[in-house]
Amino acid sequence: METGSELSKTVAIFIVQKILLDETGLTYICHTYERFYAVGTVLSNMVNQLVETQAVRLLKHVVRCYLRLSDNLRYHQSYTL
């Protein structure tokens, strides 16, 4: 997702977004710190690239991925309280 054309990056992040939107996919990614960290690192690198390219369509998908990851974090925080 970090290299390639804007179209290929958009398709890749769309696939990740669809995985995260599925409860099983979100659970799988957030199950271990390594998976969560890997996805978070790639998303962070994409945001850094977006500062230069200003691809709004791509940014929209990245933000939705972060939002979905935060849903899982909120669930775990409420579960532990």
C-alpha cells in the first residue's frame, strides 16, 4: 500500500477497510499487538505520503480504517471497566 500509483493504493486501502469493517477481520487484526502495529504503521506511512500528494479519496479510506480500529479499542476499554 505504500508504493504504486494512487489507484493501486486506493484499491489496497479499500480492501483493508473492508476487512476492518467485518467483525471477524477487525478481531483478527487486533488480536495480537504485532498485527495491530503492522496495520497502524502502514496507515501512518500512508498519511505521511498524503501530505505530499494530497489524494483526498485515499485519505478518506485511511481515516475510515483508523476510525474502525478505534471502535475496537473503545470496545476493549469498556470491557475492562
